[in-house]
Amino acid sequence: MANKSKKGKIKVTGEDIFPIIKKFLYSDHEIFLRELISNAVDATQKLKILSSKGNYKGELGDLTIRIKADKKAKTITISDAGIGMDADEINKYINQIAFSGAEEFLDKYKDEKNAIIGHFGLGFYSSFMVSEKVEIISKSYKDDSIAVRWECDGSPNFKLKEIEKEKRGTDIVLHIDEDSKDFLEDSKITELLNKYCKFLPVEIAFGKEEKTEDGKKIEKDKIVNNTSPAWTKKPSDLSDENYKDFYKELYPMTFDDPLFHIHLNVDYPFNLTGILYFPKFTNNIEIQKNKIQLYQRQVFVTDSVEGIVPEFMTLLHGVIDSPDIPLNVSRSYLQSDKNVKKISSHITKKVADRLKEIFTKEREDFEKKWQDLKVFIEYGMLSDEKFHEKAMKFFLLNNTEDKKFTFDEYEELVKPNQTDKDGNIIYLYTTDKEGQYSFIEEAKEKGYDVLVMDGQLDAHFINNIETKMQGKRFTRVDADVIDKLIAKEDGFESKLSSDDEANLNSVFQSQLPKDTTFLVNFEALSETSNPTIITQNEFMRRMKDMSKMGGEASFYGNLPDSYNLVINSNHKLVSELKDKMYDKIGADLEKFDKEINSLKTDIEALGKLQKDKKEEEIPQEEKDKKEELNKELSKVENDKKEILSKFGNSEKIVNQLIDLGLLANNMLKGESLSKFVKRSIELIKS
């Protein structure tokens, strides 16, 4: 063999190409191994295609790709037995950066394009991110080809010479630089192979392992990849166990089986395969994300797939593989493209259709798994209108009896009894079955049904769904007294006058906890209803619940909690308290009321005199008189409140009634609870 050698310069557009490759083209240095092994896979796949077409007559032999690390020599070698290259091909494919061998090959073998990974012809140069020198030792599959060695030290200068090499294929030898020596560790290489090459279609060997054959222990290559992962097979060839086994292969640290799976297999208008799994969803949405793995022809690209699937789909697990997904040059991230939107829409439709199918055919099983599915389906309905439309058919409402209904079924159940006087259907719900127990029981006594809405996204979901459901409204069961939750035409007449209520308002207000804002309201309820009830405004409470998840409602999260103390004006204990109030301080109240009415009359008379006068036309004497009267009125009103407050403080029943309301709402704790217990014993004894 005539030994020819050559020196020259790599044809690039500028002297700065290597720094660009090292620092900018590939932001993550570790992908050099993925790129070089992908090239080795391409070379092997090309040989298989040539052989199948009759364009290569030789024996294929062992096509295993082998990775070797030599810590002493500071080298990593990637070896394949693929088509190899001769001097002309190295000059063409290596020395002319960005001339892609894959593209030229595809011109000839268009039908085999899915077997070829490379696109840009730049993958090889990622090796210079971690190497001070790179060698290519290659021999073409062609008859009478001469092997060559190519060397480059990371500058545009290279050396190329003919050498002796017995077998077809290519060895890439990386002389690892000082800054990248951690890549020489077996553990690091194993980590990268597991991450990027776990499912490549050609066997990859790294290291050795002991196996027993015919009763003898022998050392064999350790194959690190599964060349035929489940998503590359037909669904008809896979059992449920196969799908579960593959799930464990993807997520070896996950011990729960998935709830369901969806096998994707699309060939028009784009190519896409994959398997999506519904895991058991946690209450922490962020923990669930980044579990779908994106592959391109079995090469791992990323597990951040927000660009290829809607955000709510990132809660799923599994694999998506498509040659039609547009990537940047380094295959590191998605590029915006109309195909991406088509793929995203198709995946959403497939997931929704699959859920509808399971619900229709296996409703009992679907209901059992509902709590594990709910957060995913709610998230989807909140963020994707098309998914929302489909999901309305299989979303389940769960009541306190643990019975489940679709929206249509539930409307039919509650419409007769839970329609208010304005024709609105009221969906009562609880966020805490234990904490709101007394309110739930009151609702049930009325014949009402109560839903359980205690999930992470329920506050947002309720707010969203109400905007789409005409004539229907969600109301938490403790948002008001039972007779006002679903307002009917009939009501009760109050046994208290407006003056009675005003006086008792001051009595109760004076004894309420000071660390929380309370408004005192009187409601004419049934005599058998509780004497006091604590409620919270539905809108404000819902906004505060939503603020915990962030977003537009976060403003409300900064507002202090406020509650209503609702006093049943028809309860016997309230009537008795009123009578005792007038017995003890009635004379004083009458005196204050006379003074207040007299002062108000004088202020009103002055007001009439000044009605049509401009400010400058009113005599100073009249202004002073009005100010004096207002001060006097304020003093008398405060004196009246003071005597009512003293009365409230002297009557244990006032604190007892307030505490009963707090206790029913799970708001009585610590010292206050202890005082309530002691006071209860004292009242029983008396």
C-alpha cells in the first residue's frame, strides 16, 4: 500500500469556529458522548441499509458500538463497525464543517430516513469541548479501501495519513483535556450513557460483566442500552405487563404502577411515536413536571417538553419520539415551528379521547382512580379550552357520601331541591369535611347534597367553571346561614326589633376576639337553628384560597381574614339575653336613647337651616354649634356602647354563644378553648 499523507486546513468560514463550537454551539459539554455515539449508530445503520439493498456483500459481523476509557492515557475511545470512511470522505465530511453525511445519504435512500440520526454534520465537533486532541481512525466498507488516521488539536490545522487497519469501521479517540478529566470516570460515562443512549437502536457496550453460560462463568461485554424499547413496537405486540415493565425501566426509582397508558403511533401529517403514562399524581404539581422524555430517533434530547406538549401534559410520564420535531443545531432544545403546534394539539386530543374511552368502557375502574387523576384533569381544563370541552364529559364531582357524578348527572340530582328563588342551581361544597361538619349536617337536614372540593386546584377550578355554566353557582357550605345559602321565597319573621338588634350588636361586638375582623349580623332563622354561626364571604374566601396558588388573586392574600358572626334573632337564648339586657340596663339605655334622639333632632334642625347656604354664608356661631352637637352625640353614643359592653362582659352567655359559633367553625383553640370548657362547666352547675 502506497502510504500517502496529507496536511491542510479545515475549510471553515473563519478562524473562530472552534471557540464558537466549544462555548456557544453546545451549551452542555456532556452531550459530546451523545453526538459521537449517535454518529456511530448512523454509520452502523447505514451499513445495514446498504447490506439490505444488496450494495454491500460482506458479512455484517458484530456491530456492537464499544466505549473505552483509559484514565492513564487520558483517552475515551468510541468504536463502531459501520461504513467507515476513506481519505476523500474524511476530507468531505470532517474537513468541511457542516456538510452533513446524513443529508447526502438520505438523497439516495429516502425511504430509510428514520434510521439516520444526524442532520447538521456538526456533532463530531462537540468532541473538542472536552478534548485537547481528537483522532479519527477509520476504514471504509468499500472494497480495497485504505484506512486513514485524522488528527486535530482544536485548531483549524489537521493531519491526515494512510495507516494499516484490519477491520471496517471507525474509532474516535478523544484526548481529554485537564478541565474535563471527570469524564474519564467510569461512573460519569455510565451516567451519560444511561441518560442519552439508553434506547439507541444499536447495541452499545461499556465495560465487562460476568455471566454464566453452560454452567461456566464467562466475562462478556456489558450492554448498556435496550435497542427495541416498547414505544418502537406495535401496541398489539405488547401486554399490560410489558407496558408496566417499560415504565419501571424509564423510572427505576418509582415503585407505584401507572394508572393508565396511551400508546402514540402517528405517521400523518407528521411522524410521532411514544407512550404516555398517567402516574399517581401528587398534590405538588411542580414535583410532577419534567418526567416526559423527548427522543429523536431513539436519541434522548430533553425531559423539558413544555414546547411539544401543553403545560398540563408535563404532569404525565413517558416517552415521545419524533424525527419531525424541529431542534436547534445542537439538538439541545426545541425550535418554534408550526409542526410543534400540530403535534401538541394531536397529543392533547389523543389523551382526552383515551380518558373518555376509559371512562365509558371502564367507569367503575375510572371512579376508583379518580382522586389520582383529578389534579391532572383540572389542570388541563384550566389551561386548555379544547381539553376542557372534551373533559366536561368525564370530569367527576365527588360528594360527601363518596358518590361520583358527571356534571350532567349532578345537575339532574340537585336541580329540584337546590334551585334558588332566582332560578340558579346552587352547588354546595365543602373544603374540609371535618372542620365544616356542622354546616354539612345542616345542609343535609335540608335535603341538600354537598360536594367535596378540597383539592389543590379546586378554588381556581370552581372560579373558572362558573364562568362557563350559565345559571349555576358554587357556594361553600359555611359561606352563609343555611336558609340563605339557597335563598327561597319563604322566610322567617324576626322576633327582634331593629333597636333590639342594634343594642345586642354592641353587646356581642365588645366580646369578639380582637385578632380577627368580625361583622355582626342578625338573621331571622328557625328557632331550632344554632343561636350563632360563623360564616365567611364566599368571594373573599375563594380569592384568598386562589391567592395561595399565586396569580391574579394574589392581592387578596394580603388582606386580613374577616368573618361574619351571624346571630339567630329567633333563638330562645338570644331572646332571653335581650330580656336580661333590658331588665339590667333598660333604664340607662332609655335615657341614652332620649339624649341621642334629642341631639339628632337639633343637628337635623341646624342642617335644614344651612341646607341652601354656601359654606362662607353660614355664621361661625352656627358652625360652632353644629360641631358641639356632633361631639356631644359621639360622647353619648360611646357612653351607651360602654354600658352595653359592660353588660356583655358580665354575662357569661355572651362569650358562650360566640365561642359556640367559633367552635363549630373549628376556630376555637388554645387558651380560648380552655376558657370555653371551664365556662361551660360553670353554666351547667348554675
